[in-house]
Amino acid sequence: MPETIRTRTDLLALAPLNSSGLISDQDLRDFMQSAAPQLYTANITGAATYSLANGTITELTLTGNVTSFSITGGVAGQTLTLTLVQDATGSRTLAGTSGILWESAIIPVLTTTGGRRDVFNLYHNGTSWVEAGSAQNVG
């Protein structure tokens, strides 16, 4: 199964065909829904590692201060939406990261309000994850 559907051939290799060799509208809708990226959620604290095997859209709730954070996996051109959420207590920090090139070479200061989110869009340059944009203090 191709990791990314880039061509019609990739799609046809995965989508169900009817006896005429065609994909019905409903089968195509069902297939596209099942192929859509899914949101992965988890709690993190202390030394945390996120695996791309869990998907490229993630929402991680900080239940304590994160002393180090890294991402495993990734190939050049791949993107990751990384959302860090404060738990109800709030004031959780992100102290260290590995393999992530942040804007201005500075680890971001996270929103401290309980329940609020900081969203980071990253892309892989073949060596590291690079911050391409962010939205902080999101409800």
C-alpha cells in the first residue's frame, strides 16, 4: 500500500473496483473517508517521543512538564500538524527538543492557560523537522 496516493494508479491499487472495472461514487467516497488522516491523541510528560507511525495529525496533552521531546520517522516533504494542549492545570512547559528546527532557533514558549492549544505545522527537510507556521493560544 503506498504511503501517499500520488497517481491514479496508486488510487486504483487501493480502491474497490466493480465488475466493470469502475469505482462507484459511494465506494470512492467511502475509500477517501477511510484514507483521510486521522487525529491521534495522547498524554505526554517528562521525556516524550512521538512516532509518525501514529499519523501526521496529532494532539498531545501535556499532563506535566515535558523535559525533552522528539519525533521519530519522517521523510523529506512529509508534513506534521503537532498540537500541544495544556491539561486543566495548565502552566506546563516544553524544555527541550531534538530534531526540530523552530522559528528563530528558539523552542516556543507554550500558552499556559489550562485547556488551550498551541498548533505547530512542521515539514521534514530530509534531516530534521522544520517549523513552517504556528497558531498559539487556540481555544
